[in-house]
Amino acid sequence: MTGVETPATADTVDVAVEAVLAGRVVVLPTDTVYGLCASPYREEPVRRLYRLKGRDETQPTALLASDVDMLLECVPELRGRTATILRALLPGPYTVVAPNPARRFRWLTGGRADTIGVRVPVLTGVAAEVLERVSAVAATSANLPGEGDPARVDQIPAEIRAGCAAVVDTGELPGIASTVVDLTGSEPRVLREGPVPASDVLERVHAALD
């Protein structure tokens, strides 16, 4: 099953879930842009994702979980101060770069195995059901390196769509990539502004720690 574009129907969830569990790459909608997704629990599905996107393996890819509790199961070392911040921000349109002292999911971390990017998006409908059933995915925007982030399925390159086991189309998304927050230093930093301005993000982080 290759390049199957599945509009949001009752069967969509089963198609996408089966593909992810089988180690195939799929396109799923997030709360920001369409994402190229694969199972994060084994290296080979993630390598397939990198090859399909043409992504340099030194570049990190986010771990996207169904909720914060699942995120903490995947990376237990996030508990404590980092978890306090995560619960203040997530679910939401953020990617949080967090310490990864146990070097978990090394095939997601790119050139820095001691850090990991994590997300818990705000999802509804088909996308939420898929993520809940697979628990977590490796996710990056469904574009080629250097190209724009896709807000619609027809903006995803044809070669990417053709290489996926399923493409779940839920219509137009906001089209603005997530705000990236770095918690690996002595002070939180915003590495990329997205839907939420840097000042608002830092205010929420500091309020959570007070």
C-alpha cells in the first residue's frame, strides 16, 4: 500500500495506525502543519522517514506523543523541573528541546544525543485517534529540505506522498511551524517563533517555575 491518500473517514484511523505499527511512513495532520511520521520506537522506520524526506541524519526529528504522561513514559528523565514546564505549555503548538541524559531515541536526536525535541499537539478527530492508538510518532514537516511547510496535502511534494503508506487529509491547517523552546541551558530560550510569540512563551515558562 503506497501513496494511498485517505480523506478523514471511519476507515482512516485503521489504515494509518496499521501503517505506523508496520514501520511504514505516513502523512498526518498536526495542529500546525502536515507532518511526515513514523514509529519512533525502532531505528529503521525513522531511517525510512529521513530517506523519503531527504533529511540529513545529523538533523533532529521530534518525538510527538499523544499526551504529556505518554511523553514522560517515553523519556522518564523529563520528570521534575522539565515536566513542570511541559505541563504548562503542552498540549500546544510547541516543540520543546529538552535534556536527554539517557540518550534515548538516539535515531531521533541528530548530532546531539544528549538532547531531544518533544511535542504534544492539540489534535481532534482522526489525527487524535491515530496518535492515541500508536502512543507516539517521530514527526517532521512533510516537505523537502528548504521548502515551505505544508498547510494542505496538495502542498506536499508528490514524491513524498507517493512514498507514504497513507496520507491523511483533514483539510487546511494553520501552516505555521511550531514555536521551538530550548530548555537545555541555564535559562529557557526560544529558538524559533511560531504561532506563539517568544515573549508569551517565556512568560508562561517562568510563571510555571515560580
